[in-house]
Amino acid sequence: MVLIETQDLVKSYPGVTALDSLSLSVEPGIIGLVGPNGAGKSTLIKILLGLVPATSGQAHVLEADTAGESVRIREIVGYLPEHDCLPGELSASEFVVHMARMSGIPTSAARERTAETLRHVGLYEERYRQMSGYSTGMKQRVKLAQALVHGPRLLFLDEPTNGLDPEGRDEMLDLIERTGNEFGISIVMSSHLLNEIERVCETLIVIEEGKLLQAGRISDLTDITSILLVEVDERADELARRLTEQGLPATADGRRVELEIDPEQVALAQEVVVQSVVDLNLSLLRLEQRRRQLEDLFEAAPPPGGTRQES
Amino acid sequence: MTGPATTEAAPRGEIYDIGYQPYDGPRLGRAFAIRSLYLLSLRNAFGLGRGALPKVVAFGLILLAFIPAIVQIITAAVVPIDEFEFIRPHEYYQFIQIIMALFVAGLSSDLVGNDRRHGVLALYFSRPILRVDYAVAKLAALATAMLAVTLLPQVVMFGGNWLGASDAWEWVKANGDDFGPIIATGLLMSLMLASLGILCAAYAVRRSLAVIAVLVVFIVPWATAQIVVDVSDADLTRYIVFFSPVHVTTGFTLWLFDAFPTVTFRSAGGDIEDVLAFVDFPGVVYLVLAFVYGGIAGLIAFTRFRSPS
């Protein structure tokens, strides 16, 4: 089943094109939506929820059309907005019960599920207190609870770690991961921090200035090539040239040589490296293989526009 | 961060606690969601489920709106009603005009303004409702709450007068005709004021501004109309009463009670009835205007909520 599908999705505001002919197709799972501030992440989420109409193009969520069937979509989808959205004078418990009913859950079930959901996100006795006294971390948990309480099949989380301290960030990411994995709820989570996405998500969608830059499983994106790192005592450039001649494109950087290779060719490449080092009569200080990280992808091909991360 | 993050760390041992579960029970959809929003808004209107201050304000204003009714009932209990009647139903709203305005101002700011201020609208609109459903639920809740200061005091006064009458049957024969207009004006008054209130609150997000806006809508045109009609002789200026909600509500009330003033002598502009008599439009015009104003205000407010914010 396809979770989300868009075709040539365009959203323009007067003077600004927020989404520029965006086409993508996403399978269920935990999906990271990455891009700098203003890339169009929030706009995309709002269109998928049917909150904002697209200028042109089509979008389907859980096989329902966002233009004509938005009410049906919103019945089985949860949304955690980026900004503050909690009425301070209510308690978390009252508020989440109300939000469950607003999703069409009968009152008695809404009460039961509110208690369970608030416990799930880690709110206990404080759920009966007015929310105006809550910390940012507690507020984020209530926001997650209201998105979860009606048992959605898909969650949209817009910058769920915004404003949290490092510890709160870790706890929120754990919570998101558990929610996705234990209950089989698909999650689309936007963030401008790559390491957060890498930690929690299986699939990655990168957008910038409303355009799709990259989409796919994170393991596929990072496993395409392995990196072999060689450190020698001297003449690294000579080693690099020799390896390149033997069909292993290598670059030298100080005393280091880096090779990008097919993961299945690692053993063979290592042999060639060792042989070359011996031939050149060098001392091998280090020979290390590592998987590519998301950061490497972006360093290799910096997205247009330059300002990639402002955390 | 307070409290541990994991559910394992909560050995509270509720027997029925099976933790978070996927939901496969019934989903009652849009109509149920709208009803839930209406009921919660109505509760909030009276300060229920909120702090002490909103309750005091709401019930304080309701009490004030009942004072003319209470005075009348007490009078009727002492002096037989056929000898002396302190206040007639068609005059009632003029006594509590300012209370109705305050009530609708505070209420619309609470019901609509609070959601805007706290950003809750985004959450409501992520639920299976349409934007217009939100506006309808809020307007319905506000209009229903308004009945507490419009219809309810009148009904209580009607009942009290009846009980105080020396001959209940004779009294009904003489005053029974008032009951229909009491219901009609109560409903119409509530709906029109609620529409104007929602309109003000939809645009003035800050609470103080919203309250001031509502008061300005009622008081400034009223005072202007009173003065202009009094000092000017030109035929055109009499249309100014069409732009004053207070004159419109008074106009349709008097007309529905069949008590529309017909005296057209020149008098000081202190009394609304005198002004309405002087400008000399047929009473039904004010009824039409009430619908037009309510409709326009409601429509503008609905459009306001329809545009994504």
C-alpha cells in the first residue's frame, strides 16, 4: 500500500512558491521530512491534511484524495503542529478527551483512551493540572497525545522536538520511535536536524525551496557506497594516484586517502590497498571502513541555495 | 521534564491498565465532532470547566439581566398586576441593553478569541470537520448562551406575573398574546447579537480589543443616531437608525409585540422609542434589517474562518 502519493504538487502564495511541482510516493513506516526552514515542509503537511488547498497537482493520503476526501483523511490521521496550540486554562486530561471527541470517538471511549494515551506519552498525576503551568517538554507530550488519542493510522509531526533541551529531545525521539514501531502507526516527522531523522526514521524525504531533492530508504541512501579510509606516514598523494590507476578512485588529504567503493568489493579493495602500500614502501597507520552517514550525502552534493542547516 | 518517560516506570498497577492500544471502535465523524464542539463551547460560555472569574462574570451578568424581572414579580406579588405593572415585556430589552452587550462581548471573546490566541484552531481543523462547521458550532453555542440573558428573564417574568395575577384566567386572556413575541424576540435578539459578537471576535484577537470592539459596535452608532436625529431635520439623516444595532433590535422588538410607537411629534432624542417614532419607518423594516445584519455579520465571520491562518 502507498502511504502518501503526490503528483506535480504546486502551492504558490502571492510572491512565493512554497511547493514546486513535487511528486513523490512513500511507503508506510517512519518517514523523515528534512529541509531548511522555509523549504515547504509545513506547507506539504498542511496540504496532506487538507488544511490548505494545493494550487495545482494532486495528493493522496492513505489512498484518499486530499482535495475531496479531507474529512475522511483527518478522521484517521493525527497532527502535531509546530507552534503552541494548547489552551492553558484546561487540564491535559480535559483537553485530550475533548480532542478525541472532536475526532469522532464516543465519549466513554474518549475518556479511557485519554488516560492510556497520556500515560503512554509519560504524563501521570500532572494531567489533572492546568496546562498553563506545564514545561515545554510536557506541552510537547500533550501535543503528541492529542494527535494519538483517536488511534490514527498516520501521524504528522511538525518539528516535534522544537524548543526541547537535549534530554527532552532524546525522550521525545524515543517516544516517537516506540509509537511507530510498537503500534504500527506510520509517522511523517519533519525536522531540520539530520541526526534526529537518522536516529528515528527509516525513510527520508529531502525538500528544499519546494522541490524534492531526495527520497528513499535511509539504508539505501547510505549503503550505496562504503568509504575506505587509509592513513599512511608519508606520500599519500602518490598512493592515491596509484590506487586510481588500478581502478579505485581515491583522493588524498594530508596523510589520509579516502576511497569510495561498492560495499561488495570491500575485501578486494582492502587487498589492493595493502599491496599498493607495500609496493610503495610506506607504513600503513590505519585502514578503516565506515558506512556513509546522512551528513556525507549532503557534503558530497550540497543542495542548491547553500544554507543547509541552521540548528 | 517531570516524571519518567517510559510506561514501565509507572508501577501503579491499575488492573484495567492495558496501555495505549490501536483503536478499532466506532468513529462517529463530523456531526458528533460538531456537537462536541457546541457542547464544550456552551459549557465554557458559562465559565464551567474554567476558573472562578469567568463563572463570576457570566453568572453576575445573568443575575443583572434578571433584576427587572425580579423587581416586577415582587411588585406583582404586592400590588395586583391589573393595577400596576412596573415593566412590560416589550420594554425589557431596553432596560438590559448594556448587559446584553457586555455579555455578548465577553462571551464571543472567550469562545472564539481564546482558540485564536492559543492557536487551537490548527488542531480543530486537523479534525474531521470543515472550517464552516467550526464557525457554525461557535455561533450556535454563543446564541444559545445568549438566551440566558434574553429569553430566560422574559419567560420567568411572564410566569411570575401569571402567578401574581388575581385571576389567572383573565390574565392569560389579556396577556397570552405576549408569549409568542417573547419567544420570537428572544431567539432573534440572541442570534443577531451572537453574529455581531462572533464577527468582532474573529477580527480582534486580543481580548481587550474584542470587548471594546463589541461595545463600540453597540454604543457608538446608538449615541450617534440619537444625537443626529435630534439635531437634524434633513430627511436623509433619519436613515442613520438603520446602522445602529440597538435601534434595529428595539425596532423589531416593538413591532413584534405590536407596540410600535406612532407618535411623530418632535421630541428630545433621549428615548429610543421617540427616535423610532420620529424617523417613522414601518416596524417590519427593522425585522428585515435584523436578518440582514445577522446574515452579513455571520457570513463575514465564516469567510474569516475559511481563510487559512
